Amino acid sequence: MNPSFINLASWPLEIQLIFLVVPFALCIVGLAISGYVALSREFEVIDSFIQDNAYLEGIKRCWGIATYRARWRVVCAVCGFLTFPSLHLKAGVVKAEEIDIFPLRLRRKLVVSSWLVIVGSVWLAIAYAMVKTTDMPR
């Protein structure tokens, strides 16, 4: 690989700024989507789904759903097992039927939210490593 590609100092300033700002934007959009779901009526759909799932019912009992923060935690837990269902199926946390009956539109929204945060976080880690290994002019 060309060493000048890895050296951020050799990139134009506009590209450097875009490269460092985009991961934050991706994470913020992903968090905003899950935050919106926690505030909206879509949370009621998740809440009705929780009644059929022992794991999520336990989370709901532990954290509650009275505060925004608690609702967001529940939404993020649902995002996790909708994004990686095979892991949670193997662990016995969720049943295949429960994932199948989850509303498709809401499932897509939550999975997109999760992947935006995951991609943004990985990108941010890579950007951090590149910045730390680059000899920037002082």
C-alpha cells in the first residue's frame, strides 16, 4: 500500500475534515433514529413485543420504561438482537418466531440505526489509529 495514502498530512484539508467528521455524523444519525423510536409510538410496538420475550421483560423490569433513558436502553437492546439474530438465537435469548413476527418496517429502522453506529464507531477507531500514526506538521 502506498505510504502517502496512510499519511493523513498528505491529504487535502477538505478530505481530512470529511474523513474525521463523517464517523461522528454516522453515529449521531444512528443514535438519533433509536432515540426517536424511544420517544415515538413505535416504542409501544416494542413494548408489546417485550411481553412475549423473557429476556426483554427482565430488562424492562430492571430499567423500567418510565424515563427516556430507560426506554432508549430497551430500544438499544432490541436493536442488538435484531441486528445479530443468530448470536441471540444460539444463546437462547430470542426465538426465531419472535424475530419473524417483529414488524418489518420497524425492524429495518432499528437495524439501520445499529449499523450506522457500528460503521461510524469502526471508522472512528480507524481514523484515530491513522491520526496517531501520522506525523502531522506542528
